[in-house]
Amino acid sequence: MTGRMLLNSSAKLPTYGIVIFATGAAIIVLIAIVMSQTTKSEGMGGTIGGKSATTFKGKAGLEDQLQRYTMIAAVTFFVLSLVVGHILPKLPPGL
């Protein structure tokens, strides 16, 4: 079977809807995480005194965890956006 015949099968359309939904969910999560972070500018106290430690007994603090979650959400959104951009031009017109 050719690639065009595979794209016209009804099994591909629910997958596309799931990918679109996952992309929307990823961007909402990304916005929520970014909005919950504090700014990195600490004023003159941060400039003179340096960055305070954000670890306690080897565990990452809340800011470090939010930074990690932001990176994961951003990469997830980026990959899903590439998938949508790759699939969308190949769908038949009208879908």
C-alpha cells in the first residue's frame, strides 16, 4: 500500500485528534508552569550577595523543580508541534 492510502484510512484520524488534544494540553501546562515561576531578577541584593542556595539536603528546591518541569513541557510541546506540522499537510482536504 502506498502512503496516500494509509493516510486515507479512518484509523489515522482519531490519532490526529489525540495529537492535537495533547498539543493543547501541553501548551496549557507550559503556560501554567511559566506563570507560577518567580522572576530571576533579585534586585541589588541578588547582584551583590549572589544567588542563594536552592537545595536542602541534596534535594532540589521548588524553583529548580519548576525549571525542570518547564523544560520537559517545552520539549513535549515542541515535539508535538513538529508531529502536527508533519501530519497536517498530508491529510485530505476538508478534514
